[in-house]
Amino acid sequence: MSQALVIQEINDYLNRYVPLFPAMQARLERCDTAGLSIVAPLEPNINDKGIAFGGAMAALAALTGWALTRTTLQAHGETAEIVITESTQKFLRPVRGDIITECQRPDAETVERFIHRYRQHGKARWTAEVVIRAEGEPAMTFTGQYGVFRTG
């Protein structure tokens, strides 16, 4: 599947099944071999201090990790239910503009271990790391553990 089709499929899914996603005016903007990125404008995600709301940033980071997991499974011809099982975030500086998440794809060995575990056991876990930057510097870091399991 082309990158454009993957991006469209993920955006369609999130807009349909995650009501917060369209309310935040978010969109998966980049999905390639290096990683992926979700973008949301500041205005619908602003707090009373005039900066990006921490809850909005956390939600976008969690969805970025979910999208990484889903696209990795798809790239290997697999489907699964995906749940987040644990996460931590650190807020380092205010975001005064668009919220842009960045998530790098893990190395090939990590991906192969994850896919192998899933194929062998019908379930697997892995960790996604996401960063949101402000003026080029990390503004928030997010680490999420995602579990996948076969249904039916």
C-alpha cells in the first residue's frame, strides 16, 4: 500500500472511531520508513494559558504510538487489536504553535522480534517513543507500551 493510502486509511479510521481526533483537527501527516508524525493546530487544543493543552499533547502522542503499531503490523501483513497498556510523559516546555508529534520507527531487529512474538503467540508488546517539539527543542516526551492481540 502506498504511503498516501496508508495515511488516508489511518486518518479515516481515527476520524471515525476516535471522536477526539477530529475535534482536535488532527491528522496523520507523515508515515514513511523513518517514522510518522501527527499534526494538530493550536487553536482547538489551547488551554487557559494560551499554550497547547497537556491532555491534547498526551492524546496525540498516544495516537501516534498506536499508528506506529498499526502501520508496522500492516507492513508485515498482520492485523490485531491494539491497546495501550502503560505510558509516561514528561512536559518540558510550553508549545505555542501547532502540535507536531514525531515517532521514529524502531530498528529492524526490534520490529522482527515484535512481529515474530505476535505470530508465535497471537499477542505481543512493544514500546513507542514520541516527542513533541517547540522551537526545535523537545517540549514533551512520551513513552507508551502497546499490546497487540489476535481476535477470533
